[in-house]
Amino acid sequence: MARFTNKAVLVTGAGSGIGRASALLFSREGAAVAVVDRDAAGAEESVALIAAEGGRALALPADAGREADVTGFLAAAEHAFGRLDAIHANAGIGGGTVPFTEQSVELWEEVLRINLIGAFLAIKHGGPLLLRHGGGAIVCTASVAGLRANAAGAAYSASKAGVISLVQTAADAFAGSGLRINAVCPGLIETGMTAGLFAAARAKGKGDRIGQLNPLRRAGAPEEIAAAAVFLASDEASYINGQALAVDGGLSSTHPFVPRAPRG
């Protein structure tokens, strides 16, 4: 039996990339899926892809970092599906590559608002909703950039470190309730957020070097992160709580090193 048969799931940032892959996989596992994204066209496209596979989904254009939007899309999902069993708080932005001393307070505020406050709001309002229907799980998308330096820009990295701390403190805040809260920490994944990096490497004829710093020597795909998120939200992960799972090809397991040719 599919892991989410007769269940409903909400995914933010589901109009593309990891969020879309997650929404599709939840649907394939039997869930009705609320697709949240501030890009209305992207949300509708994800819903169409789910419908084409015979799934049930609802597009909810909204900003995951605004409290009124969060309470609104949670209520809409509960009304449409009659319940909610899991949330993947995935929405996020990169923050660009502005040099550290040239970054503005406004840039930091926007990155933190969407990446960290958005995850907080999903837990603050989504947690009690899930508990009304018997408990469940919330999975937040953090990043290996939140584990240590040099995986991304300062604002993004700080926001994702905050998400990792958030799932730990939130898991404790909901202790004894039956609600589980975890994070998935993607490594280098080819999505719209990283498209420029991948395009630049390929344009220089260095596409084969993408992901060379991790032991698998490759980048990851959105579907690989989705698989981890769906697992953490499922009953198979019933004893996993307050954790940050790195899905990064082993990047965060190593110290910096000079890549060498693999041994034959």
C-alpha cells in the first residue's frame, strides 16, 4: 500500500524544483496534495502534472513567509481535503552572490523572512492543525549550507542554520504530542535556484566537475531530496524527530580536500 493513502499533504515552494518533485512523490504515494507557491503559474503546472498521473491536488498561490497567507492556505487545504497529515515546508530563496560587506539589511530580512520565518510559521500554525487530525509530521527544507561554511552565501547559510535549530527546538516544544518535526539538508541540487551555476560550468566545458567535492562526485536531483522528505514525513520514520538529514552525496561528511582521480 502507498505510504500516504487516504492522507493529505501540503508542500510549500511546490511550483518547481524540490517542492514540485516532493508534491509529485507524495501524490504517487497516495496523498491528496496542496501545492503552495507564490508563482501561481508554477503551482498550477505542478497540479496539472499530478492530475495527469491520476492524482488529486489543489493549487494555492501564496507567500509562505507571510503569516496571513500561511493561515489562509492551511485552512484552504484542510477545507478541501477534510484533514492534513503532513507538511513539507520547502519554500526558499537563494539571496544571490553579493559580496558580504555589500549585503543590505533588506536582503537579509527577505531571505530570513521566507527561508526561516516561513518554516516557523508552517510549524506554528501547521502543528496544531495536524494534531487536530491525530498528529503527523512536518519536514522543513534546510541545507548543507546551514551545517558549515562555503556551501552558499551568508544570508542563505544563516537562514538554513536557523531552520536546523528551529526543527530541534520545535520538536522539543511539541514533546509528547505525537507531532514529529525534522529537516532535510540538500547538497548541490540542480534546480532553478542553482541553474546559473550549472549553466556557467557547462558553458566553460566543466560540466563534468559539478559536484566533484563530494564522495559521489556528482550533483543531486530534486527527486532524491523528495525521496528523503517523503520518508521523513511517513510512518517509516516514526522514531525520527528533531533531526537534520543531509542528502548531499557525502559532502558534509568530509573536510576540505583537493579532489583526486577515483581509484580503479
